[in-house]
Amino acid sequence: MYVLLFYGSGEMFARHRLQFSEGYKAQMVSSEIRNIILYHIVADETEGSLKAVHVMEESAEEYFSQNFYEIFLSIDLNEKKLFACKRQPHNLLKISDTLKRIITEDEAETVVSEQIAPKTPPLFTYFVLSLNAVLFVLMVLSEADGIPSITSFSIDTLMMFGALNYVAVIEDGEWYRAMASVFLHSGIAHLAFNSLSLWIFGMRLERYMNRFAVVFIYLAAGLAGSVATLLTSSSQAVSIGASGAIFGLMGATLVLSKFIGTVGGLNFYSMLLFAAMGTGMGFLMENIGNAAHIGGLITGALISYLIMSFKKGKKNNA
């Protein structure tokens, strides 16, 4: 698919280019489109603003990845000249020739850029954030000693709401705890940190992947984190938290960035840093269920890899 985007000034180009690029990447991932060639064309009368395109020439090759190509052109309306990056193809489908004819004629043809499909709201992310908050409030109001607290909860309250415990799950057969514990938090700080992480990764994945795939990744990674916790913790330990599920979203975003370049501004290397910092903190800090982190991370990354490999194979065979 060829897309031509026209910017009325260099300032407009600098402000909106990344947003448009990410939108079309998301469209490619969620549809049957095999390749996208995206032309960014800046038309301006101010010489200084035209430099916004020329700076791309230094790193033009960076904008070619995984069947998604970005090409940069600028038009000096005063001089009626077309500028292109030397290391990029610029006359595919004779687009540059057409633009030259337009800017040199008195009666120019009106060129309208293709519109990006509107963003869909991250409904699953909203739902989980709301569910976590509601359960947290209920836990605060249900403290066994009758004294509400937002910083910590008694073992009785945690177990009443579905906390994970080896004896309860394995010996008493309360398997529901493996999933229920994923939506519980030990205090307001725990809830706030996981909510922020869920928003960062959840809303991006919902934009770039099928929502049902994101739901599956979240639940599967959360369950994998619970299993990993049961296999590595003592029989008396009580565990809660969405960390396994959130690390699953992190792993999925990591793999997705490897396939398409960037996911909402997060590239592969920034995602590697997130993953390394998250697991590293788990080894350094006490009372952190790092087994859940690692189990969730691997599960999310694996599912994302299978999904993206299937989509890529399907497009190549189309």
C-alpha cells in the first residue's frame, strides 16, 4: 500500500510524523496489508522549516524495516524545487515526477492525503484497571480487624479474596486462586505501580494487536506466573499481584517491536531495557515474586512470537 502524507509546514511535520507512522504500522499489523510505503511530503515557503526533512537524510536507512518504509520529500514553494534524500528511493510510481509537474504548473492539481483510521480505545486495559481498583476498595473495606488500611492487608483478607497459596491450591483444590490472585494487590503503592505498567503496555498492545490476543496474553501470562510461583515458593507463602500478567504484556511488546520496529514509541532496545530492569529488581528486592515475572515474560513473548509469525507467514503466502 502506498500512502502520501502532505504537511503544510516543517513544524507540522515534526509534530505529527511519528503519530502518523505509528498509526499506519498498527494498521499493517492488524490487517492483511503486506507492505506499506509511506511518503512524508513537506510543502512550505520557509527555507528553515524545510530542514526538518533534510535531517532525516543522516539516518534515512533507519526508516526501512519489516516491510514498512518511510520516504521523505520536501517542496520549496518559492523556488519550486523538490528535495529528496540521496539514500532513499523517491520516484516509486513516478511520484517525484508527478510532484514536479504539479509545483511547476500554474494550475496545480489538488492532492489529498489518505486518512488514518481512528484509534480504538483500549477497552480491555480500562476494564482491568477498573476491576483492580474495585477489588482493592473492597479489600480495604473488608479488613478482618475492622480498621481500613490502604498500605497493607492482613493474611485473612488476602486469602478471603483469592490470594495464591500452595496448600490452598494443591492440597485443598482451590485452583481458582491461580487466576484470582492476578487481580489483587497488597497496598496502594503496589496497585499504583502495576496500574501504570498496565497502562504503558496494555494500551499500546491493544492498538497494535487484536484485542482478543491481548486478553489471551494477559490471562495466560498471569496464569503462568501463578504456576511459576507455586513451583518455587514455600508452602506457607501467600502471593498476590498482576506482575506476571504485566510482564507478559512486556514480553509481547518486546517481540512485537522486533517485528515492526517501534510500538507506540518503544523500540526493541528500550523494551530489552524494561525487561532487564524489571527482572533485575526482582532479584535485588525482598518480597518480590520474580518467578512470576520471568514466567509471565516468557509466556507473553512466546505467544506474541507465534501470533506475529503466523501473520507474517499468512501475508507472505497471500
